[in-house]
Amino acid sequence: MTTFLSIAIAASSWTAATHEVFYVAVGNEYYQQPGFSNTHGGSRSAQKVAQWLGAAGASGECLRSTDELFISKEDVFSSIQRVLELAKETDNPFLVYYFVGHGVSEGIGWNHFSLQGNISPDAIEPDIDRMATLLISTSEIYHILEASNVPFIMLLDNCYDAEEETFDSAVFSETLSSNLQNISNVLRFFNEFHGPNAVVFSTTPGTTVPMAPDIGSPAYSVGPLARRVMIGSREKEKLTLPELLQLLSSPDLDGATKPSVHHAEEPPNVVFDFSKQDIAPNTVSATGIMRLSTENTSPAEEEEVPSVFESAPLLDCHLAIESRSGEYVGDGRTFGYTSEAASFNLLNDELNSLWIGIEAGETTWDLRIATPSAKPIEEGAYKNATRCCFDSDTSPAFEFSGDGRGCNELKAEVEVTKLSRKADGSLDKLEMRFTQYCDGSTIPLHGELSCSF
């Protein structure tokens, strides 16, 4: 079934036209090599964006990884080519490209690269040619889409991580340093992608960006652009592309995410019309499969498959939380759960990463911990932990969130007082204490967890 999205080109010299819209949504959540942390919520983000577009009548392909199916660079480019071939069969196509996963850059021209799931750690080197060959180059995709003559927008829901290079050197003359900086500035301008085809970054060059709580299910994470798309389109029957770009880059839209960055000039007045569709754009089916589809991504049409986080109840668990007055996540409360009154679920069990979910009626909580450089979690203290699981290659990572509340950034001190595993490698016992500080606050949340599996 082919569906259509109406796009009105609002320019005095243009005539309004109807376009058929296509999308490629890539949720690169799982990474094959231990040097890269998984981007929890990546698959969910791609599905939500695909469903949002499907709710406006668009069709396309949504690629979502699992812990056994890793998205490659070839998968992404092949999907783009397939969708472009379909798009070119129509008179007035428009394409949306969305990617969530790790992202890096280099500090000279700010070339941006997305990291595929089967990437090798040695692919990230300060060699632009090598990075362009081995990684998913934003510039390469832009030029492929531009050469197709299909108008488009790119939504890049990932980091822009790199250290800025300067040309101040004792061996360079002032003139040479100035000339090199001018060349760098020209390259950076080109990599901002000025023009009608918008390239939207979730953060500024040289910086990282964390995932954010899902607005519908805060215990789960989504990419910041996916969250902003959902917030910006809530309760709207129609939303134009210029309006969407303005919302994505607004500092007032959402306190949990950074404003996005783009340099689009005179983008077309695309109208996303949700009024004639039966699909709810904010509805999610949290299955964990790699989905390739050229039909609408409707929750009602989702295949019934197990989640990649196949959970099992935990036995003899106890969680105690003490939140001081003014602390955000615990909201100043002291509370606790046992396995008799709540369901404790092991959502992820890796040697260097654990994710435990707690369900108590309609209230859910998540506790995550990960160690740096893929080192196994062991008994001992983990200091200066940051929010899980984004910087776990350089520092410990931790997060306690739920009940609609979570930190955008955090610092935590964690002590694993007991950890043992069975002969098959699965968890046997886990006991830990933690203190968490949310978004620069000095007011702590204290917690203790003990579980026998």
C-alpha cells in the first residue's frame, strides 16, 4: 500500500504541489566490538521516528539492530539506494533520513561521521580519508541524496565528538597559521550544509550528547532529536517543515535536551498532515528486531517477536531509596521495594554492563551500571561515574531513573559490595550502594540494592 504526504511549496514563484514522502530511519543501538558502548534506546528512537512519519502518510525502511544483528555501513547505503529508487518512480518525492547511534568528527573541518554497528575500533583515527572510507560519512550521504535530485532532510541523532585543532605553533609563521585557519573555516562552512536541504545535528561540533527519557515511557531512553520530534508534534494535526526546524532548535521546547543545530536556508514548506491517519504518532511497540519495510510502520502491523531485552524476574530483591528534599529523581521521598511487592527484571546482563528494571504497579524504575573500556564489573568502588551509558569507554557509568524523572547529566559514586556469578557466567548475587547527583545539584539521592538471581 502506498500512502502520500501533502507538501505545499510556499514560494511566490512556485506552485503548490503534492509530494510522496519516503524515509530511511536507522536505529543503531548495538555495537559488535567491546570498545563501543551500546546506545540504549537507539532501536526505539528509529521506530518512533518511523511511526511519526508513517502517521503522516510516509513510507520507507526502518533498520533496527539487535544484540545479534549489527547494522553495517553497507546496510545503511543499500537502504538509501532502495528508497531512492522507489522515490524516483514518483513525480514529486521527498526523503527523510534519520540516524541514531554514536557519532564522531575531526577537529579541522568538522566532518561528521556516524558509527555503524560492526565498526572496528581502529577505524576512528585522526585520518579524514580513512574515516570517510570506513565510517558513515554525513557529507557522502548528503551528496548522494543531492545528486538524486530528491529533496530531503537529514536528522542526525548522535554525538559530534572531537577535539578542535588549532594552528598556533612555534614552527608556523603567523601568515601560515592564519592561512591554515582560513582553510579550516571554509571546510567548516561546507560541513554546516547551508541550503534548502536541512542537515540537523543534535549537538554542536566537538561535543557529545546523551540520550533522553522517552516522553511516553520515561524509564526508557530515546535520542534527543526523536524526543524533540515527539514533543514538537504532540496534539498537532499539521506541522510544517520550517515549524519543525524551529521547534527542534528552540531552547524553550525541552529542558531535558539541547537545542538542535542546522543551517538550512529557505527549506520547503513541507506539511506533515496527521489529521487523516488512524496511526497514533506517539504510540510505540518496543520490539527489538531489525525491521526492513517499505510500508507504513504501524504499531498495529508489528510482528509479534520477543524483545531483545528478554527479561526474567529476579528473586529475593530489595531496593531502598533515600532522596533528600530538593533532589529531583526521588522527589525528596524515602521509599523501597521488595520482590514481593514489585517485579525486578534483568534487562541486560553483560560482564561490563547491567540494567535492572523495577515495576511496581504503574511505576517503573531503571538502574544501570557500566564499567569503562569493557572491563568486567567487579566488587569495589566506582567513583565519578557519569550518566549511563555514554562515556563508559573512559569512565564508570551509572543511572537511577524512573517515575517520569531522570537526569540529563549526573555524577555518581557507586560501591559494589558483592557480586558473584554462576558456573555458566550468569549473575548469582549482586549487592551495591550508590549516591547520585542530578544536573549539577549538590543534593544527593542515596540507594541500596541487593538481589539473588
